Amino acid sequence: MRSKIIPLSLITAVTVLLGLAWNFSERPLLLAADEFLVGDLLPDAPLLAARGELGVGVRTIDLVHKDQADILNYKDGETPRYDRPLKVEVWYPAEIPSGKEEIEIYREVLGNRGDTLRPLIPFEFKGRSLRDATILSPEKPYPLVILSHGYTGSRLLFTYLAENLASKGYVVASIDHTESTFRDANRFTSTLLNRSLDQLFVLDEMDRLSRTGSGSFLAGRVDASNTGLVGYSMGGYGALNTTGAGFSPKAVAWFKSISGGSDALADRATGSEVYRQSQDERIRAVVAFAPWGMTVGVWDSVGLQGLTRPTLFVAGSEDDISGYENGIKAIYDGAVNADRYLLTYMNARHNVAPNAPPQAALQNGLHLDEYLRYADSVWDQRRINNINQHFVTAFLGLHLQGQDNEKYLDVPISANENPWEGFKPRTAVGLELRHDRPE
């Protein structure tokens, strides 16, 4: 009997079908209908980018910082007072009931400052958390992480990082900085004055809500004395001032000139007794993404010497907003009293912290800045998100959870020359990581 020759194309097709059958039976296959959500892993994601084992819940809380200086209405030497509202999104380890999908619909806007710059366009995007889920009762209270956005920005700008950290045993509080968000941005003086004050107030409030008898879902669940502060751009500016980098005389004089004569920033300057007393030891570690201010003289060498907490700086080598050599790297070099790291995305610009671009920002006809708010023109933002998840997990795990993570942080400076711990073969490229200890 003559043997039949089976065409190679048919063999290939059968092999593919069998492979698909194995995928369906043994593990979920990512289909076209499935969504890649912000914070999900790319195939080349480093090891610690993966979510933890805990479910994630999310709630929104409204806070009011009473009797604050209304710098926007400063006039003729008088500063009115007002009750300053702050909306905070809180992610936390949670019980996910059987049959419940761990999905949240976040509501955000494109645009900026409404009619004064670009019209506000509402949109929605999905995340992997469950709204109002029951918080898990821990063996000991969870460390706290506070997130602080830039100017302009939103408490929802880093959902990829907030959800990831909550799944690893942190309570994460992300602030909407009033008068500095996409929806309500106002003059820059509010951001300059209020950023560090907002961060300290939210720390106090999270501490209050965590106490037994507070009536909050956080009661007994949070250890605010073990806090990490994460800031991006103006949030980084605030985080550094919050944790020891007093403002320079030049910064105080500049603020006075643009505010119409107010000396209010002097209370946050090096040498101020008010500033000295505001230093809060509950903050144990700092992550500063692209912190703004050095290129305009916000800090001098004396002010930067006040930074003493472990700090992870994250920057793009071509940052055109905060600057690199004379900006973020200059801050890193000047923080001589801190155990500090500098992670650099080579050839990236300023956007080394936000979520990857949502679908709404990909539409034709929009202002380019709606896309560039989230994207880098060299790096895949999803890749940046995964790398940030990895290094922030390593850094905060080391300093807030006592994990043995040094091997992920003490790596050769250039990823192009030597492999980095936790990175898959051929994937640790385009990055630099410096580490300097106190002098």
C-alpha cells in the first residue's frame, strides 16, 4: 500500500489546534476579547512585578483639612483661611467573595482645567480591585503607603502600583490634591504651598482612622508609624520637602514674587522652626518619581543634606520637565545623608510614573498631551509600569516589611553590561541603577 503524504500545512494546523486544546484545558488563554488591564504583566516583566497573593479592595474617603491658608486669595498682606477638602482613594488587602469578580471601573477625565485649557472629557477604565470589599484582618497592622500625584494629576494616576502594593500587604492612600487635579487645577502657588502639607495631613488622618474605636474600616488594620511616601513630579517635590529637604531662600523669594507678596513658603524652608517641628518619623522610606524643583533652585546643598531616610529616586535621562543632570540626579547627588538609589530609564522623559495610556487617550483628534500625559515616546509605558512594580516592591519590602530584597537593588549600575537579579534573560536593558550610602 502506498503511504499517503500529509501536507506540512495540515500538520502545522493540527499542531496548533492541539496546542489550543491544551491551553483551554490546562490554563486560560488570552483571547482578543480579554483585556490587558493597567498593571498586568507583560511577558518580560521582572520577578517582583507580579501581584501578591492577597485580594484587593478599594474605597474612596473624603477628608477636610480645616483652617488652612487660602493662598489663591492672598491680597494686600492678608491670607484668608478655608477648609481644604481632599479626596483620597484607598486600596487594601481584602476578602474577595466566591463568584465575585475582582474588577473596578475607575472614572477619570481627559482634558485639563476645563474651559481654561482643554475641555474635560469623562472616561472609564478597569482595574483589578473590588469596590467596598471587606478588609482582611492581619496578624499585625499593614504598613501604609501614601501616593501623591503631579501638577496636574489625579489620585487614579497610579492604579497599577496601588493595586499591586495592596495585593502584597500594604494599605495604599492616593491623594487628589485640591486645586492641582485635572478637574480643578488652579494657580501654581497652591501646589507649591500645599503639597507637603497635604501629605502630612493625610498621614495624620490615616493614623486617626486606624485607631481602635475610630469607626473606620481601617481601625486596627494600619500601622501609620511604618509609612512609605511615594510622590511623582510635584508629588516628589512635596515628598522631599516633607521628609527633610527644606526649601532654599531662593525658593521662598520666588514664591513671594509669584504669590503677590506672601511669605507662607518660609515655614517650609531650611532653618525654620515650624519646618523642623513638622518632620515626621512615621515616614520610614521615600520613593520620588521625577521630583520637580532643582532646576529652578527650590533646594540648595544645605537643604538637601536634610534628607536622611532611605530614598528611591526614579528618573528619565531625558526628563524635560524636572531635568536630569541638573535636576533629579543633582538632588540624588546632594542627598549625602541618605541611603539612596537612582533608577534611570535611559532616553525616557518625564512620565516614568503614570499608568499606561487608557483607550480613551488613543482616539484621533485629541490634543497630543492627552496621550503624552501617560506615555513615553521611547519606552512602552506598560513596561515602565512593570519595572516600577518590581523595584518599588523590592525597596518598600526591604524598609517597611523587613524583606531580604537587597539582591534586587544592589545590582551592576548598567543593565546593558551585566544581568540584573529578577530580570529574565535579555530583558534588563536600557536601565541604570545607582546606590550610594550616607557619607
